[in-house]
Amino acid sequence: MADAGLDRRDIQSVTGRKTLAMGQKYTAHASQNAASRRAQMAREQTKNITGKC
């Protein structure tokens, strides 16, 4: 759900987590994956523009 861009509070309500902290624990991994994808896309764009890695 986090990968799809849903808000943490929405995910918390769907999954039944009682606290925001528990919801964050389970969405942290998805946030890291999204950040990794953004960094890799930026790297590829730079590589295409400059011709360097």
C-alpha cells in the first residue's frame, strides 16, 4: 500500500495498527524502496545526459 502512495494513516486504519509508530515501522521499508528508485532514476538521467556513470 505504501508503494502505491497511500498515506501512513490510511494504511494504519486498513491494517488495524493501533499507533502511528507501528504503522511507520511497516511502511519504512516501502519508503526506502521508493527513495532508492528515485536515486537510480536520477543517476540514469545524469548518465544519459553526460555519457558518464
